[in-house]
Amino acid sequence: MPTNDSLNFFDPNKDIPAHHENQLTRAFLVVLRISPAAHQVWLSLAAPDRKLYELQRPWSFDTQRWQMFEKAPEVSEPIEGMSILLAPDVEAVDGAVQVTDRSQVLDGIVRYGDELLIVIETKLREGEGTDQAKYLNVHGAQVHFDGVVKTVDWRDLLAGWSDLVESEVVAGAERTLIVDFLDFVDRHFPHLGPFTTLGRCKDNGFRLGRRLKVLRDEIAGFPTESWLELPGRSTLSRAYLEFDQEPQRIQLVVYPADTLTQAKAFYTRKGAPSKVLSLRGGGWTVEPNFHFGHMATGFVWTTVDAPLEEYVAYWREQIANTGQYTREHWETFWSELVQQRFARPDEKTQFDQSFTNTKRMSATPRPGLKCIYSWNLSEAKVLDDKKHLVKVISDQLGIVLQALEENPSISIKHGKLRE
């Protein structure tokens, strides 16, 4: 049984949309074909008594075929057959597999030499019909199906593949393939994964991170990177949604005044600094985030021991005269930072490593802030279960943007950022 051309990794099926069930089946079979580790995870769910390395070769894969074989193999004994139903929240299928003469289109076929043939029926929704997995036409081939339809839950499979990535069992191209598949499911079949709610993630850091990406995408209204882009703002450019593992918190984090340009906009804006400080009365944590920059890169985050109010007041007064510092001014400026308690003397070593001992000729201060709003993980799970988490995150993001006195024509509505 030669491999179907549509399972060639570089030849995707372009005749159907990405969210179509057949595209998911194809992607799933490609992962089985290329990743032995992922294949074994699936096999342990579909046939727990089987080990991939013990199964007869060659292994072959096919999809969307009406016959199990292009040409019935000549075998002395029937090939063992299994029927697998791969579906979300799947329940047991009553009765044994029946061999019939019905017409059919088989979603997936995996063959291990002449020892074992597995027929796979994929479903996207719970409660969909199971007859395709139960009634099979072998078209005269020597295949013996003995027993009931075996079931595999999409969420168990995706959780298992996530664990491969989280535990670093897979690496390199194999890891990238699995991560790409998980991203594909997140984008086009988000209801299938173990990341549909924070509760389903079971406190697994990798799964929680993937769930937060889904939430970011929902807030933005389009696929995001590791952050939310905030276009049109002059005092900040991004917001981050993170899982802080040690205290078990979900955090919304923004960095106002993270560049000198943003700092000049922020500290010269009449009411913004005091409004941001007042966020602390509404559950926000606000703290200094001073560092240096060169070109687009940040360096040397210092420890600010001065009270936050003093830090903000100083930069409100000095920001107009603050700019890029050349080498001859570094020592004087550093002494000023230490005197103001915006840096510690022993942190000069870090500055020297990043600037003095390099060929860099300038350093730009970035007198920023870090603003954090947190939810206990248990609280966030409840909000997510009730489908309220996107709204409360959006609401808090709206609050910090209002405090920064950003352009009022840019608003958040229905959980999506708009201009």
C-alpha cells in the first residue's frame, strides 16, 4: 500500500480549507509518519499492548481511501485489523466491528507490514455517528477484525503530544513538527485540545502557556506572537499574558515607558504618571523597570531602591533633558543613578560588561515601569470555565490604557483590540 501523495509533508491538500476535518486527519497522519515518539503515544492510547518498535515493517500510511488496499495482499493468514475512533469526549462504541459491503471513505489507514492494519475514523464533535468505524468493507482482502471499535480522545492524544514537548523527550525537527501540529489545532480546531480551558490544562506549565496563547488570540481577534501588540499607543507597545509558576498566578503585564521615546511621551503627559500610580489601589502592582538600551535591545536592568513616587517624580522633572549618553558622560550619569538609588554600586559591573568593555559608543536610559495585574490560578480557572476570563483581562487592559491617557479612539470592545 504506497503512501498517499497527500501525506507528503511538502504537498498539503490545498483543495479544502484549513479547518476541514480532512486537513486535521492529514496533519495527524503526517505526525505519525514522521515522529516515532508521537506515533508511540498514539499507539499506547489506541492499542496499549503494542510497542511500535516491535511491529513489523514497513509501516505505511494513507488517507481518504475507499479501499484498505490498492491491491489485496497475498498472505497465508489474515492480517489483524483494528478500528479506531478518534474523537473529542469519545464514548465506547457498542458491539463488535462488522464487515459489510457498504460504500465507505476511510479517514486514515496505518499498516504495519502484514501483521497489523489500523483503520482510523476521525470526528470533530462529540456525539457524532460511529457507523463508519463500526461497519467496514474489506473488499475481499484478508483482514480480520476481532473485537469492538477502540476509542481515543483527541484531548488525551494532544495532551500526550504536549507532554513530549514539555518533557523534552523530542528535539530538533521532530519537536518542531509536533509544536506546529499543536499550533495548527489551536488555530483551526481549538475545541479539541486539552487547552480549551485553564482547568483542562491540569497545572501543566506548557499546556497553560498554550491556553494563554489561545486567550491572547481571542482578545486580539487574530493570531498573536508571545504578546499582544498594542498599535497606536505612544507610551507602550505590547501587553503580555503569562503564567507565573511559583505563586501559581496568571498575570497581565505591561511595560510603560519601555523606550526613551515612550518615556518622554509618558512622563510629559499631564495626568498619566499619577493615574498609573493610582492603579495600585485597584489591584495592580506598579514598580520601576529602569534599564539601558542600545539600538533596539535592552541591557542592564538595575535595582531601584528609591520609593516609586520618588522615581516617577524624578523622571517627570528630568525627562525633557534626558537623552542618549556618549562614553564621556557614562561615569557621571551612573553616579547620579546610584545617588538617586535608581541603581546599586555593584551593578556597575553589568554596565561595564554591556557597554564600557564593548565598542558601543552610546547608552540610552529607559526609565520605564512594570505594571502587573494578577489572578490566582484557581480564580482564573473559574473565570475561564464560565467564559468570563477574556472579558476580565480585556477590562483590566482597558483600565491601564485609560490610566496612560492613550488615544480615546482606540478602544477595546467585545474582547478585541480595535483602532
